[in-house]
Amino acid sequence: MKLGILSDIHGNLPALEAVLEDCTRQNLKTLICLGDVVGYGASPNECCELVREHCEATVMGNHDSALCNITPMQFFNAYARAAIEWSQKQMDDSHCQWLTSLPFTHTLADVLFVHATPKDPGSWNYIHNPDEASPHFAVMSPGRTAFIGHSHIPAHFAGPEGRRIINIGSIGQPRDRNPLSSYLVYDTDTGSFQWCRVNYDVQKAAQKIRDAGLPEFLASRLFIGM
């Protein structure tokens, strides 16, 4: 079975719509979301609705957690705080309740799905390099694969005894200097995976941010993938 794994949508509706269309084109029947459905972008309700409709499972991200007043705002920079505070005023109650109910992790056979890290997933730490990945392999069983998001940068870290940590990248706000949305296709039978990059209407997404009165930086960064 092939899974589509999505992460870090961040309220970017044009990007999410383009990725879902690509998933349909690839005949991916099962989608899993690694969180941060909201934050930064200007379509939090619409993105929640689509994720709830299309994804079999979703885990909580740090921006989802902050919007629900679980993670304190002091851990976010000014741009992120502005977007979260704006999103809180826009959100439907049903979507807030759904975000609040999300678990930190989801498992499927020998695969772990988590927003930030396998170890202490609610601490919202980052894995940017092999040294940062190393302590997380210690809490994983041999042969296990963990799919993560959070940094918005696609990456693959190989650990001992077949352990793997694979970063999906970001749908709504890529940060690897490539503005194309990033998601991943995983084959549960072979263990193989492939990142997919999808073009979307960046101008439309940026204009939504500007029209909402959110910081210009959140709009302009989309064009350069940073």
C-alpha cells in the first residue's frame, strides 16, 4: 500500500488543494497528516476542513497546540504569534475542538508518525542533522521508520539497525529554498519513499495573507521557499 504523508500545511489553502489533487492523480487512497494544519497562512478553517475530510489520521503540531492554548505563545516568534492570534479569531469551534483532540503520535505497523521528534514529541524539539537525530533513534525499535515534519526541510537520517527518521518537508511554507510544496509517498510493502514537489498558486496564497492584514514577511517568503 502507498501512503501520502502531508505536513506543515500552515493555513495555505492553494498549496493544500494542489497537493490533494496530486495525491488523487497518484491514486493515493490513504493520507496521513503530521500536523501544523494552521499558522502563518490565511485559510485555517478551510485547511482544517480538507484535512479532516481527506486524511485518515492527523497528529498535533506545535502551531495547532498554540492555537488551542496548550503550548504557550512565548515559544513563538512575532510572525508566528501574529498568525496564531489572528487564526484564533477566525476558527470555527468544531475545528478548534478537533485540533485540541489530536494525539502527538500515530503508529501503523512499524512506522511512527509524529510532528516533531520520536522522543518527547510534545517538547517541539527539532532534528536538523545526524547529531540531533541520534538520541531519538534510542527510543525507536530496530527497523522502525519515523516520519516527521516541523523543520519544513525534507531530510533523511539513517540510524543503527535499520532505524530511519524521514522529514516530509512542508506543504504550506517550504524552507529549503524551493517554493514548491513538499509531501511524501511511502510504500508500506517495500519501505521505499519518494518526496513529491508540487507547483501551486503562490501569488494567490500570498495575497490571502496580505488581505488578512498578516505580516508581509509571511507572504513574501513563500516565493523563495524560506
